[in-house]
Amino acid sequence: MTHRTAPAARICPNCDGFATVAITTGSRDRHGHLPTIRANCSVCHGHGTVSARCVREGARV
Ligand SMILES: [Zn+2]
């Protein structure tokens, strides 16, 4: 019989822990660089984790 030794992961079910991504704006600036913007997960607000209660219940915050 096995026992869980560590508490259950509290990874955000909406983004699976990848809370922040970089998105290109689609055009290059005058230096030829491809500017990116950061977008955070709307559920966990860029933290990648949510409270254990939300994960257990499958609820979205
Ligand atoms: Zn998230």
C-alpha cells in the first residue's frame, strides 16, 4: 500500500502551471526586433498555482 508523502499539487487547472506566456505583436519595430507582450493566466493571475480547495473542487476562480 502506498501513501502520498507530499501534499497534492496546486497547479492551476486552467493553464497547467504555465501562467505567463509571451505573445508577439505580429510586426517588427524599426530596429527589426519582434516585440513581445506578456500575458498572464486570468485564473491564477500569473502565479501558476491556485488554492488546494479550488483544485479539489474543479472550480474556476
Ligand atoms: Zn493559471
